Amino acid sequence: MSDETLGSPTPEPQDGFTRDPEEWVTGDEPMTDAQRSYLDTLAREAGEEIPADITKAQASEHIDRLQKSSGRVSGGSDEAQTGG
């Protein structure tokens, strides 16, 4: 049995489990396929071009911004939004 644990000895704040993308452990990895697909859709709808070589954290920030400007609302907690 290992000493590895999950969770935390202190509870998360009541306002949810949202963390700044810059604090993600995997935030500097390339964006996921799900992020790429959704970001492509949002950018096309907004008439914007976004570099294809951005990180997970950068993709999430663009997605949040474009969702707000388009009126779209995030409907789930998939990796495109949670950042893994």
C-alpha cells in the first residue's frame, strides 16, 4: 500500500472548485482535442483567429472569454473547462 492520497485535509471553499487556469498542474501542456474543437467553433462564430499552439490554460481562458461574448453557457464539467 502506498502513502499517496487524494483530496485535502481541509475542505475546498463553498464557492466551488474553480481554479485559475494559471494554477493548473497541467496548464502548460498543449490544449486538448476537446478544447481545440470547441475553441475552433467559438472563434469561428466570433470571427476571430486564435493560434493553434496554445496551452490548456490559454485555451480555457479564450473559451471563457468567447463564451461570455457569445452568450453561450458552459453546460458541463468536461476537460475542456476543468483543465484536468
